[in-house]
Amino acid sequence: MYNNFNYKLNYTRKNYMDVSSAKNRIDELINLLNKYSRLYYTRDISEISDYEYDQLYAELKSIESDFPELIRVDSPTQRVGDAILTSFERHVHKSRLYSLDNTYSYDELRTWYKKICTEFQRDDIELVAELKIDGLAISLIYRDGLLVTGATRGNGIEGENITTNIRAIKSIPIALEDKSVSIDVRGEIYMPYSSFEALNDEAKQLGQKELANPRNAAAGTLRQLDPKIVAKRGLAMFSYAAIFDNYDEQPKTHYETLQKLADLGLVTNSNTKLCKNIDEVIDFCKEFETKRFELGYATDGVVVKVNDISIQNSLGYTAKSPKWATAFKFPPEEICTKLLDVENGVGKTGAITPVAILAPVSLAGSIVKRASLHNYDEVNRLGVMINDYVWVKKAAEIIPKVVSVDVTKRDGSQISIKRPKKCPVCKTKLVVPFGEVNLYCPNKEKCPAQTEAKIEYFVSKNAMDIDGLGTSLVKLLLDKGLIKDAADLFALKKEDLLSLDGFQEKLASNIINAIENRRRPSLSSFLVGLSIKHVGKETADLLVGTFDTIEKLKNATEAQIDAIDGIGDKIATEVCEWFKNKDNLILLEKFENLGVEPQVVLQTKISDELAGKSFVITGTLSKPRAEFEKLIKDHGGKTTSAVSKNTSFVLAGDSPGSKLLKAQALGVTILNENSFLDLLRKGDFNEK
């Protein structure tokens, strides 16, 4: 039941009221609409129905169209403009947005807390525990109560000005309750599960690729240049911090800051607790390890902050993070579901990967229907069978994989999984190369599945990063005979794309432009895109460091390649064999004839602190592995994929696997993420 609402549409045309009456009515409508929005988003209270809200909105829009000089900047009608941007401007943050140190361990949480208590000679220091939202950090700047700037976190020092898109998000107020306040608000923009599901339902109906998870969907939405698209997608934001221009207005505690933000009309997360000590924080973390699955949004941990802001100021910051805050990360989610069948996928190098077909299940923010079984040695190790109930988790929170079998649920219907003898696509007899466990299809040049996989990888973000060329489009281009290999992409014309169903002028132009922009790629990216066995980004960078043209690499001997520190004889053999292959040489010539000219990109270093040091990264870290690789290289170090006696350090995250065991056997120094960053700050990387 809604509260009493005596709405009558009594306004018709401009001649019905004068300017003064119009202004009064506009003010009244804006105040009402903003009030109803604020109650809905901050307290989940609906005082009026959607229909009644829409009627008020329509009246406001009608009056404003007749009296445009009276339009207020905080009017709900001004959330979304008509202009479509061409790009986002750079924005330098007035106050830096820091990242957080994190841990998966309650013992490390206690150690962090004890260190702070010891420093202040206290037994207990009050803390605030709040859910860590799986979204994108944002800065909102309000001046005299009005939203003037919305910017992405970027690198913490500068981001992008996305104000037009921020204004399109209904839960973010254009005007604060107190018009005298000037404030820099920090928050996390996310996509609720309901919005994510609606977006994927729409994509499915249009025959488009579904998005992987709500975080990716939110990030992609904020990068839209048309704010109308942002407005349709149902993003939301939780505010979690603020810096007041007037220091006297700054609350004395973090918890009071959250209450102040709510009073100003910003949305804060109700799942926040003021804790007397670390034990209460740990109880909160344990509560939400399971309770988080009942929420309407994705969360991957708990942020813990010292409540007293004077203590925060005394503790200060490291180069990257506040000392007064940390994040406890929930362990990767696992869930049990039925294995319905097994399909054999064929990769870009011909490797055969058994893929479990699952009864659909929601896992870590996305619907999972398929999961990797890696190889047939892993199938045997798990003892998995068709019709088994299996436990599935996401490796590094991204790729679903089967981790164990619930044998207690077997009912006699289970069927053994047979190792294939022929390629599921081209029917060539499979082989197992010496020293490997994977099955391979040796028909490298003629297997349609390998061709498709190679092109898909060539255009992917890991390689050439060509926007708009996803799996479905690559398959369509192959099916229609418009391409036969990756080089043919550079022969495509706009007319070729317009001949395909569903392609319009703008989309076709965007894809052709994206291809054109990659005619002078970095040599490293180009090498990765060629799908040479064992050559990923790390190896490609090492090769380019010695051979700065394709021609030089093509003429290199195995001994010359093997001599590069970090590249072994197996990789050297694969690279040389690739460049001896007649079909591959024809492909390279085709690229050259189509105007593709790979370039050596000179890397700029921040320092030489890690000069001469080699790192192997293994396990799951708090950020993508590529960010740590870049950090190491920016400071003069290098990364390799295999642990050897020449490895200086192993940076180990969660679930590190066999590389950690080999490092321990060789006596290589092992660092976790926090110790690595601490040593980098101190510049103390002398091997122990």
C-alpha cells in the first residue's frame, strides 16, 4: 500500500500558467521526484507507484519544454543528455584513490590489527567492517551540493571523466540534501544481478554474446559513449568514503562518515558493522562467507577499516595502500552440480581439452554450464564419470574447473569417460608428444577447429586486441568464406561485413577501423597472436628483446634462441620449427603483402631496482597477473614461465601448484603478494 498520493494532471499548455507559477510547480515537482528517488534507493521505500512517479515526471518534462529557461541542473529530466561522446577526457584526482592490501587469512588479519594496537599502546581499537563490492571504484565531486564531476579510479592518480554516464545512474543523486556541502565521495559502481540477467536475456534474444559476469558488464557499461545506454542498464553505487572541502564538516570517525553520506542522499551499504575488536570483524567475515550468496549483488570480501579518523591520519599510507585498512578476501566459491556429458575441445595448438557439460548453476556471479577437465590424466586422477555430481570452482575467479567428485551421490547411472582416439573435428588420429600428457591433433594447417581457435586467439586481448571481433563473428566470417586465416582479416572491406545479417553501417565501420588500427602492432603482440606453441607474452617479450624483427627471428638458430635467459630448449625447438613450416611462411608473407608491419615498442622503466632479477608468478593474486608482470618489468626485472636454478624469486598467490614445490626444492626465495610489494617499496631485493 502506498502513502496518500493526491496527484492530478492539471497542467496542459504554457498558456495555463505564467513564469512564476511554472517555476513554483517545477520546484515542487523536482523536490517530490528527488525525494521519492532518494527514499527508494537509500531506504528501499516506495511511497508512490511507478505509474504515479512517471506521471509526475511527464508533467515536469512538459513544463520544462515550455519554460526551458527554468530548467534546473538537478532536475531528474537532466540525468541523460542527447550528446554522444567521442572519447573520455583525462581527470587528475585531487586526492589519490588508493588500492587495498588484502589477505585470505584470519591469522594475517589478527597480525595486522595487533600491529596497530601495539603502535598506539591500546588493547582494542574500534573497527568498521563493510562488504567489498565487486565493482569499479569511482570518485564523485559535489560542489555546493551539485554533482560536477564523476571519474574512474584509473591508476589512482588520474582516471577518466565519465560525468555524463554517472548522471545517467539513477541511484546517484545529482544534488545532495544539503546544498552547502562540497565533498569528494568515493564509491563502488556495480551491476545488480537482476540488471545483469536482464542484459544477458536481451543479448540472447539479439543473438549477441552474453557477458561473463556483472563486474565486466558494469565496466563495459561505464565505457559506453552514449549515456542513454548507461541509463538503460540499471547500474548502482554504494558510497564508502568522503573527503569534505570544509575540514570542520569532516566526521571524526569512519562510521559517522557513512551515516553522513546517507543523510546527504547517497546510498551506503546496510551490511556494515561497527566492531569493538578484530574478533567481531572475523565473526562478520564468517557470517558473510555464506550469506553473500543471498545478496542481489556480487561481493568478494570484507573491507576492514580503523574507525577513528585521527588514528587513520597517524597511520598514513604506504606507496600503494592505506595502513589503516585492509581487505579480507573470501575463498573462491565452490558449488556442486551434475556432469551431463563431456565434449572435446580443440585448441589453437591442437591440444584436446575435455570439457564438462554441466547442469547450469550460478557460480561467483555468473551462470556456469561448462567447466574444464584440463586433460585425460586429470580425468583419471579425479575418477570422474558422466552423471556424477562434481564440485566446481573458478580458477582465479574466472575459469570454471572441476575440482572433485561427490562419490556419495552415485546411483549406478554413471558412465566412464573414454579417451578419444581421433580429433572430434577433422578425425585425424591423435598423438601424445614425448614428455607431455595432452592429446594433440597433428593436423595443424588443415584442422578447421584449430584454424578457428587460432584466429580467435589472434584477435583476443591477449594478442592483437582487435575490438568487435569476438568468437561468433570469427566463426561467421569463416562459415561465409570471407576469411581463411588471420591475415585475411586485413583484406576485409566494409561491404563484406554489410553483406552479413544484422550488420549496419556503424558497426561495420567500427570493426574495419579496429582492424586498420592494428596494421602496425607491437612485435610482441603479433608473435603472441601467431599461436606458436609455448610462446605467450612473457616469452614473446624475451624473443623481441634479442630479435627485433620477424626476419631476424625467422633466421635465428635453435642455439641462439636457447641462449636467451628464460627460454629453454623446448621453446627454442618449437619457435624454429614454426618458422621452418612452409604454410607459416606463406602466412607471414600474406601479412606483409596486406600491409601489416609489426613494430618494436620500447619499454619505459620506472627504476632499475629489479635489474638482473627474474620472477616466476604462480597462483591467484589480488589483481590480474599481467599487472604484476608490468610492475616487475617497469622496475627493470623480467618474468619467466618456468622455475629454474636461475630464478631469483617466485611470487606465489593462492593455490600455487607445482611451481611452488619446484622453487622450494631448488631453494628459490618465495614471496607472497604483501612481502613482494613491501620489498619493492624498500628496494630490498637481495636474494636470501
